[in-house]
Amino acid sequence: MAASEFQLIRDYFSACGRRPDVLLGVGDDCALLHPPAGMDLALTTDTLVEGVHFFPNADPAGLGHKSLAVSLSDLAAMGAEPAWVTLALTLPDSDLRWLDGFSRGFATLADESGVQLVGGDTTRGPRSVTVQALGFCPCGQALTRAGARPGDQIYVTGTLGDAGLALLAAQGRPMSSAWLSGIRLRLDRPTPRVSAGLVLRGLARAAIDVSDGLTADLGHVLTASGVGARLDLARLPMSEPVSHYVAETGDWSVPLSAGDDYELCCALPSEVSDEVPRLAARMGCAFTWIGQIESEPGLRCWLPDGTQLVCVPQGFDHFAPSAQ
Ligand code: ADP
Ligand code: MG
């Protein structure tokens, strides 16, 4: 069944979240928003393109969740409290079943995260989803990629590599069925580490979300901070399926560079280490020491057997010749 552009905006996207600081939401030429005094606004935009970021047959509710989750993950990495989002949708048709699933997945995470959808755009064309998210940080307190110093401890939330392993399974790698649904959930419905970002605010010297793989994203922190690091791979937090995969294949690329994890990686001053168990309890997820910032530039990854893994901190580049 088809619907007009205005009908579908009204039916699916006009009542997603409710906040008192939204003076005017979906329906006018602009949204009118009332940011609190004393706060900096953090703003991020992400686009997911069919065939590049999601499979053409992707479950619409999962896609609704993920398209919001990736933007909330960016806010989390800055230590920002999520508030408002906009949604630009390009769709090949007005498939109501797809819209119903997508908007439910989006709205469920929006409600859980306390954000309101305040506007967007709806156009026809090859399917893509662009989400812009805005959040608040007390003035001057946002966590950036710059600021890590030699001696700082490197920590990461959750576990690494589950989404990458799920992608390998989707591409045909045989996988125990007991593990499949758990890792697939990590790929399709990532959990943005919003509370971890808020806990780290005022404590971490630098932070980033791991969307392109740990080595690539930590590499951005090292470059922005003008430092290097060592990683102790024996300490990497991995789920049972990922540990099993690494033990069986010796391939560390899944936890180190596969991407789509949406965990947070940060540099904490060593004075804070005593507080880590208390911080982890407030975050509601694992928070694991994985290495240390050093003054020598570059990233040195040490394998459990004491030898060094040569790793090039490189993430996915949409314009690299191999990606076209
Ligand atoms: P305009 O032509 O002024 O850009 P539109 O017809 O594009 O207006 O949009 C009408 C209203 O619906 C605006 O408030 C816009 O922000 C909102 N809107 C459009 N598409 C979406 C969407 N996918 N999700 C949320 N709000 C949307
Ligand atoms: Mg418009």
C-alpha cells in the first residue's frame, strides 16, 4: 500500500519522543528548540546507505534502531546527553510495512534514550537514512579525541568483534547456531554507550566510539593527541564466540578492525584507576583496561605470546579504490 509524503510523515514520524524543551517539533518549516543555559550543544550526522551499510533485505525495525544508535554513539563518545534528533529518509517507495517496522525500531530507542524526533526530510530515491543527533554537555566539558597523554590508561566498554563476526557469518562463514543470534543482535541492534559517556565526562582525557574498528579509531585519538600507544591483546574483552574465532584462526582482525562495535574507547589518567570498578558499575557494562598511551608515535599491539602484531591502524575508507 502507498501513502502520500505528508501522510506518512504524520503517521510515522510526528510523535516520536516528547521533551519539554521542544517548543515546536515536526510539522512546521523548522523545529524550535530551547537549549538549557550553561550547556554546549554537541551535534552529529550519520548516513546509512542500502548496500553499503545495510543489506537490501535488512529488517526495518533493526534498521530504525541502528540508524539512531550510531548517532547516539557519537554523542556518547563526547560525553553528551542526547536530546533531539532529525531524520532524513530517502525511500524507493512508500511501503507501509517497511515504514511501520522502521519507525517502531527508531521510536523504541528514542523513548529509551529520552530523545525527541523534531524534524527531517522525506524524499524518493535509492534507500538511505540520515540521522542528525543533538545533545548537551556542560560548557567546556565535552570529551574529544585530543588530550590523551603518555602514561594514560586505555579502556574500552563492552566486548569487541561481535558485529564483525556476525558479518562474517552473514557472508557464509560457518558458525555454531548457539552463538549466531547473540552476535547478530550486536550487528543489527548495537547499544549506544550513553551512560558510559556521561560517567567518563570530567574523568577521561580523550574518548572515541569504536565504529570503524579499535585500531582505526584509537589511531584517530593518537593522531589528534600527538601520542602513541601499546595494546595488550591478551586483555581485549571478547565474547565467547569471538575468543573462539581468534583462537581457531589466529585472525585478530575481527576484534581489532572489523568495526560496527559502537563501544567507547578512552584514555584515563592513571590516578583514576582505583575508581574503575565503581565507574564500571555506574556504566552498566564491562569497562576493561587494554593498554597504555606512550609518547612514541604509532600503535604497538602485543600478542598473548609476547610477540608483536604488525597492525596498520586503518578503518574503512568509502573512497578507497577497493571500496568502489
Ligand atoms: P519543507 O518543505 O518545509 O522542508 P517538508 O514537507 O519537507 O517541509 O516537511 C514537513 C515537516 O515534516 C517538517 O517539519 C519536517 O521537519 C518534517 N519531516 C519531514 N520528513 C520527516 C521525517 N522523515 N521525520 C521527521 N520529520 C520529518
Ligand atoms: Mg523538506
